[in-house]
Amino acid sequence: MENLRIYEQCRSVPETAKKEINGGRLNGKTDINPMWRIKTLTEQFGPIGIGWYYKKISEKKEVVGEETAVFVDIELYIKADGEWSKPIFGTGGSMLASKEKSGIYVSDECYKMATTDAISVACKQLGIGADVYWESDASKYGQAQPQESTDPPEEETPEMRQRQELLEQLKSEMMRTGYGPKAVLKKYKVDAVDKLSILQIKDCTKKMKALPDAGKAVG
């Protein structure tokens, strides 16, 4: 399996699955709909219990003053190339009892929310939703003023040249068949054609070569 296949196919999050967080310490960050992760896992590996599953390995409560938090540890397993993975660990947390102006609020959803959070942490290690987290990291740690780089330009490698040549072939086939880039991006779950992996480019080009010229193709 190509090392970045899962990462590249799962890194982009559709706008319909994103929601901006307003208020609190995470104000301005992006929340990802947890069902999108379930859908993505199912698309990549199959239904839960068949192509992927998780095990809850521990849960604990932590009391600080009048408030109580719950933490859940899980192991996520995926089946890739016919083999089950080693455990992918995730830890999630949620408030069980929170101190509010009106008194102590107790959440009956906290264990479920902590488990969902733990799954999201495990998924992040596979690259699921990576673009959202990458943007968050940049805004969190990128406070220093940018400095002009004095490094020499990156030397073009044989792999870079091969990728560029394959991209040109793909774009040529797209023009010939009239197969729009929107359909390609949707199929491979990326937000730009240039972000396709070499394996994806080859796969897409091979399929397009079997299509008729523009005017006859559906794209």
C-alpha cells in the first residue's frame, strides 16, 4: 500500500461537515462533524465490525474542585490490504459536571462525547481531516513574523518530474474527454488536482483513456 494513500484520500473535509466554533477557548477553530469520520472510515475500509472497529480500553473520572471530567481511551483497528492493523490509540475527554452561574450542570452525554472525541484523535493519526488540523496548528504556532528564506530553491527530483509528467497526461485526458476536475476531486476526496498522489493520478488517467472524446463523455 502506498504510504500516503489513506492520508491523501481523507485529508480534505467538505464544507458541509465543518462548523466554526464560536466562544470559549477554541473560539475561531473548526469543529468536524463526527458522522463524517464514521462515513470516511466506512468508505475507506468497509462497515464497522467488518473493515474497522474500536475497543474502549479504559475510562476514568477526574475531579477538580466542584467539576468532574471524564476521559476515555480507545484502540482503533482498520483492515488494509486484507490485514488488521496494530491498535491506533486515542484519548478523549468531556465534562461530566461543570460549574455554571446557575449551579452544577451534569451531562448525561459526557461518556458518549468522550468516546467520540477519542475516535477523532485516533482518526487524526490516519490523516482523516488533516487539512483542518494543519490549519489550526499554523494559526496556533505561527505567531512569529515570517522571514524571507535564504535557502536555495528545492532541487527537482526524479519523482517530482514523474509526478508532473503524469499530471500533464491526466490534464490532457480531462480536456479530451471533457471530464471535469470537480468530478475528479470528488472521487479522490482532495481539493485540488495538484494534490492527487501519483497512484491516484495513474488510476484516474487509466480510467479516462477508456472514455470517448468530449461530447460523448459524461463529466
